[in-house]
Amino acid sequence: MTKPQGKLILGEYRRAIDDRYRLTIPTEMLESWAEPQASCMLVKQQPGCLSLWRSEDWEANLETGMRVVETKWQAGRLSDRMDDVQTLGRLLSTRHRPVQLAARGRLLIPEGFREFLGVEAGAELFVVGAAVCIEIWEQNAWLDCLSSEIPRFGAILDDLSR
């Protein structure tokens, strides 16, 4: 895992996706996180949610994990787990994609990613700071996630701040 850069990314913002499937990432989130027009990695996080990472952070984390898997594969330690290896490869092939932030923090959500997000042009989304990345949520998916996770807030804060 790479060393985090800058401050934690926090905040919750409502944003509409335009008719060209562009979304403006709030300036407040980008100020300490990415340079204007930065190269980023867009990731399918879970149905109804995409995450936006600094390219170097995503690639370093992925490379670390993949190096371990590849070493195990070459040593024959995963030969009895072919289904899992294929699933991992399939998901790696479709899970993330490099993207470029345009002027004023605009992000074009590529085809395949907008279907995963489950939104049409003109839809309202939530852009949420997830400490180490920026998440883009379909409204109902965000409200469901928030409802299930908010009761755990105190326990998570206590655990991480010990």
C-alpha cells in the first residue's frame, strides 16, 4: 500500500451528470488531491458506485497485490484455484480505466462505467470523499450504503483512532 498523499478527502456533494456524461468534481475535493487536468484511475467500486483515484496510488496498490498473485501462480501454488485466477483476471480487465480530468475538474464517465453506475444523462449523483479517493454514487445506492454504514461510525472511529 502506498503512503497517502495530502489531507483526507472528505465531503458530500450533489452533482448532476450532463447530457455528455460529464461530471464536475468539486474543487474543494481536488485542491489537495490532484493537479488540474490530472491523470486518474476510474474504478468500478460496487454496483452504483465508482471511485476516482490518483493514478500513482491505484497503480502502486494494484501492483503490490498482483506481484504476490503472480509469484504464487508461477510457483504453482494457485493451480487448484483456476476459477479464482480467471475471475480475478476478468475483473482486472474491466474494473478500472485511466481517465483525464478536464478543465474545472470535469470528468467524462466512459461507457461501461455509466451502466455500472446505473445513471442516465441528467441524473443527480452524490460525489463523496472516501478519505483516500473520491466516490461517485447513484443516489439510491448512496442512501442505502449510508443507512447501513452510519450505525458503525462510532466503532470505526474508535478503532482507527486508537
